[in-house]
Amino acid sequence: MAHFEARTSTAPGRIVVALAGECDLAFRDELTTVLSEAVRSAPVVVVDVGGLRFLNSTGLHSLVAAHQVARAAGRRLYAVNASGPVAAVLELTGVGDLLRPPAHDPRLAG
């Protein structure tokens, strides 16, 4: 059975959502809930995907939907630390560019 984990931590001006394991249809609702709560709670949400081994279209959809909700509310959602197959999926679909953080945002440091 696949394993998925979403841990949330707060820092000044942002929430970090660290994802680990395999993000697929079985965990869509959990991911959507975590991202929705984060977007409502902070002006910047940083989704650390470095711990993901797998990300499919349902996970991509949850990320893009949360990004759209954040943007409509004047907030931001970024994905960081993608590597391997997850980075490939993000880049092939264009979602990597959509969720790439700006280099100059001090809330993303540390």
C-alpha cells in the first residue's frame, strides 16, 4: 500500500506543507484539505515536494487548484525542492513553472 504524508509548519508570513511518499488518487482528498487550510491561513504557502517519490495527475490538479484559490485571494502558493520523477512531471506539464517561487521573496528563505 502506498504511503503519503503531509506535514504543516508555520513561519513568519508563510506556511510550509512538506509532502512525502506517493501522492495519487488515494490521497487526493487529504492533499486538497491540507492545501486549502494552508491557503486560508497564510499569505504564502510553500509546498515542499522534496519527499515525494511519485506525483500523478490528481496531485497536480490539487496543487494547481490550490494555486488558483490562493491567487484569487491575493495569496501565493509555491512548490519547492522537486527532484527525480516528481520534478520531471512538474516540468513536463508546465506546473513547475506555474508554481516556481521568485528568487527575491524573503518569506521563502530558510
